[in-house]
Amino acid sequence: MQEISVPAKVVSPRTMNTTEFVLRQAKLAANPALFSKRNEDHVWVDVSAKEFLADVSAIAKGLIASGINVGDRVGIMARTRYEWSLVDFAIWFAGAVSVPIYETSSPSQVAWNLGDSAAVAIFAETGSHENIIRQAAHNENLTTLEHVWQLEGDGLDVLRDAGHNVSDETLEAARTANGLDDVATIIYTSGTTGRPKGCMLTHHNFVELSENARAVLGKSVVPPGSQTIMFLPLAHVFARYISVLAVAAGAKVGHTPDIKNLLADLQSFQPTFILAVPRVFEKVYNSASLKAEGEGKGKIFAAATKTAIEYSRAKQDGGAGVVLKAKHFVFDKLVYVKLRNAMGGQVRHAVSGGGPLGERLGHFFQGIGLQILEGYGLTETTAPITVNRPEHIKIGTVGAPLPGNAVKIAADGEILAKGVCVMKGYFGRDDLTAEAFVDGWFRTGDIGELDEQGFLKITGRKKEIIVTSGGKNVVPALLEDQIRADAIVSQCVVIGEQRPFIAAIVTIDEDALPQWGKAHGLPAGISVAEAAKNATVIAAVQGAVNKANSTVSAAEAIKQFRIVDTDFTETSGHLTPSLKVKRAQVMKDFEAVVEEIYLSKKPV
């Protein structure tokens, strides 16, 4: 199959915008809880739809009183927290356009996003964030930026007070000023290369994509009363879209800004569904495996893993036999229930995006009773173009298009997208917008294929395909994903562009090292730098490389690798906020390692 188009199940009035979702929930007699936030005693306290509407309206009136006009751009720079969504909707109620900024951004990155979007105001989480913003405004002479409000302290109270004299009629005129065709937000692509581009996402994108997702996921994944805890950055389109979808569906959202507390937060909040990037699922599996090894239960966990994967595969292929069902039942009592309880005990579905999830991992989680619904999309497509659904799933693919979306495979294998998910264009860059489309189809830059049932499989990134000096095309992700799945490995970057052979740069998982080291006889307290030179670690990485190599041809196989003594992180500048590797930055910073590989003795 080369093309598939799925008709929209819901078509909204052109005068509608995203704020209608809040009004819809507040009008319900049940007055559902839309959010939950921790109080001073760390107890989760629900925020009802009516309470949320009242506070959003009060802050929106404050924005209007402060001179924010319809169409003005207003920034948000904060960690993932309740107030992020509160001010996001307040900006929309005031008829303005929100501009998310990652809270880890440097002054120059902040300056670019605010300056390029000509933002007139910004919400900052803390004093330190405000300092970065003011430094950025001073350095780049951002004359349009008039207001900086803090989420902590009394910043929001100042706005609430400022809006007392703004009438309900004035607020309603601002709230209804935008229709589906108007811009709701400008999200700057974190990008692995070049200057970030401002993706203009409209109310049409959020409304139609949420309504059509609700039409197919509303009974199973996001029914009224379902709940999720948000730990991905809300500045990222994936978390942002799910946050809007939750309001549309009447699902409750909690927030946790620090992933280090994630397990405790999952257990206290007890979500029914979660969303995460593949690295989170890899870490959950690897830490469970290492814990079992450390307790002398490694063989039981390995057998339980094998059974879970076999059970899931059998179910997908038509049904599990009596013996397999019996084994699965036993391991469910011994192992799987503990894993589910570790995530709060109520999670039934997990939405995975932001990168490819290994097929083996997908089957493992499905087999233990946590169904991972892998989807695919970009900032430019408001997150999901396609997604697997509980009743329409094929593990190893990223699902079929959501209603209202279409996918086409170009002659060179590039995935093209069209539909309710696709952005209006790049802010102030008509030239780049024109380049991004061909005959009305958005060019994703990813390579993939559609099967006979319309399920999409991603095979790589067009720009990342390596062409060796011998002319062989190699898709690095096919090798990297398999190697990164090993417990001791954090990141892997496959190299070889115009080189005689394929090689890899590997980093060690610092969090996994103590437990892994103990299980494998490494000295206590061994550092990452020491582990990078340790023979046991090198042998383990070689084993992971050999395993990955067995799935590709000899010309595509990794002939040499080097373990570097520091991990790639967002702070080091080697990962985007959604944990994708900035390949060009790695190549630049580890140039000496790359050259050493290719100056060494050529592999046989």
C-alpha cells in the first residue's frame, strides 16, 4: 500500500476554538475533575471543571487588563506543573497565542523564541527563569517584551487582581475572537540541527485532532474518569496535545516535574494511562531486570519476559495455546502484577511517541498487561498522525492514521502526511513552509512503509541515512535502537558517512551502572569513565553490538565501536528535550574519537 486516507469522524464548526473544551466540561452536571495538584502536605487535590474555568477566566481577564490583545504572542517557560496548563488556557481565553519555551533553555535560545515570535509577555516559573528571560531580553534588545509574570510567588495573584474590572462581555469577545483557522500556539522545533523553526499550530489542529482521537480512543483509553500523570515537558508537542485531549475527553491530569520521583508519583496518583518516550519504557524494563538479577531471581525474570513476549505475539497472531496461557497465569501472579503495581496498579494503556519503540519491548509490556499504543508524529503534525488503538493494534508499527489524517509513501520512501494534524506553516518563513510541502502533502523527513492493512512502519530518518564510501545505504536507527535496549547502554550513535565501514559511539547508563556492576563483579563505586575502559563492560557492549549486527547485512554491520567516558544529556547539549540525539553535535564534540576509529587498523 502506498497511500491511506481515513475520513474524519467529527467535523467541528469553523467558529469553534480550543477553549470550548473547558466550557463543555464545566456545563456537565457531574462537574468532572480536569486536573489534580499536590497541596502543601503532598496530597493530591482535584480541580473541577468549574473551578478551572473560573481561575482561567480570572487570569485571562488579568491578561486583557495588562494590554494583551487578540493574536498577541505570550511565552510560557516552566517545568511540567498544573499552572502551565492553567496559563496556557488563560492565554487562549484572552484570544492570544502561546509560545512554549523549554525551562532548560539558555538565554540565547530564549531570546530566539521570544524575538522571532515577537512575544509581548511571558510566564516564568521561578526567579531564576525570570533572570534568564531578562538577560535574553537585554542581550538581544527585545523591545516588544513588556511583561514577565512568575508562576511561583504572587505573580498569578497580581494578574487575578488586575482583571477585576474587566467585564465578562469583554472576556467573551476575546475568547470567541479566534476560530478554527486561527493560530493557537507557535511551538519551536527543538531540532537536532540549525535554528529552531516556529510551527504555527491552529485551533483546528487541536480541536479536530482531539475530537477525532476521542472518537476512537474515548471508550478505551481516555473515557471520562480516566486519569494520567504528566511528566514529559509540556513545551513538547506530545505532552501538550495529550493535555488538551484530556480536557476534551474529561480525563484528569496530574503533573510531576521531576522524573526522579516518578515511581512514587505513579503509586500515589494511580493513573489509568500514561504517556512516555521509548527511553522511559526501556529504563522501566532494564531496572526491573537488574533488580531481579540483584535478588537472585534473574532466571525467573528472564523466563517471565520470554513468556510475556510469546503470549503477546500469540494473541496478535490469533490466540495463545493452553500451555502458554497456564505459564502466563503463573508469571502474572509471580512477576507481572508486581510490575503493574510499581506503576500504580491501575495503568492499562501507555501511549508511546517521540521515537521508535522496539517490537520486543512492545510485546513485553503488552504481555504483562500494560498495552503500549505506539504512535507517530512531529511538532509540525500536532503530535499524532498515526497511532495504534486497543482494538486496532499491530506491535512493531506506529499504527494507522487517526480519523481525519492521511499518509502517503513517496517514491523515495519518505512519509508524507495530510489532514487535521498538519500545521499552518512556519511562523514568518513562507520559504521554509513551501519547501516542507509537496502537492499539499507535508514532508516528514522520515522513511517508512505501509502494510496491506494501512499500518505504518518507520524505518529511519531521511537525513540520517548513512552512505558509506562503498555506496552502501545504512539506516542507523535499526542498529541504535537494539543496542540502546541493553541495560548498561545509555546512548548509541552509529557513524560511517563516506567512511569505509560502519562504527558506533556508545555511552554508559550511569543510573544502571551500580546495580549492573554489582551483578557483573565490577568494583564497588566504579565511575562511568572507569567502566568505559573495563573489559567486562566492553564485552557486554560487544555482545549487544553482535546481537544488532545479526539483524543486518555484513556491509551494514558495526565493525568497531568506542565507549566514551561521559553520557549524552540535554545539559551537555547532545540530546533534545525529547531525548533525541543531536547527531551533528555528537560528531563535532567527539571528532577525535571518530578519527581515531577510522585511523585504527581496518577491520576484516
